[in-house]
Amino acid sequence: MLRTIPMIAAFAASAALLGVTASPAEAQAPAYRAIPSVALAKADNVVAGDVLWRCGPGGCNATNVTARPQIVCAQVAKQVGRLESFTVAGSPLDADALAKCNAKAKGGNTALARN
């Protein structure tokens, strides 16, 4: 009987933890959006860092990003060129952070801009 109580408590704690981590709303990372200064010529997928971006003439979108926004911004700017804006879950980077991000950008003649 004395062994049963701790086992039941451990099981209940495990079940509670699994219930919290299984929630899809909490498991989903915020959405990221990058708008290049020069519109992309065509729709394409871009891999920047370890993030898959879906890009088109209207900009690039990604989800399931785990790195800090400044790092993610610099990685996508290296692939698509200077960014007009970069948002995380609808909140834009401030002007200073965007300027630091754009310092890492390739010149305006990127692979996507040429296509």
C-alpha cells in the first residue's frame, strides 16, 4: 500500500506533463515574415539556416523557428537580400534590429531576385 501511493502520484505527474506538452497551440512556434526590399521574381522555397521559408513576390513566411529573431532575420537576409520588414508573430523588429539584420544581407542581386 505504501508503494502504491508514490507510484500513483508519479503517474499522475507524468500524465499532467504529457498533457501540457501535447497541446498543439503551445507547441507551435510563432510565425515569421520577411519582406525583401526588392520583390522576388517568383515563388520559391528558401532554406536559411535550418528554416524552410516559403517565398513569393509578396514576401517570405516560416514557422517552427527556434532561434532568436535577430539570428533568423540575418539568415534569411543572406538568402533573399535586404529586408524592408521582419516580423515575429505580428510584431516587427525595431529599426535598429532591422538595420543590424540588413548588415548581413547579400547585395540586391540574389539568386531569387535574378529568376
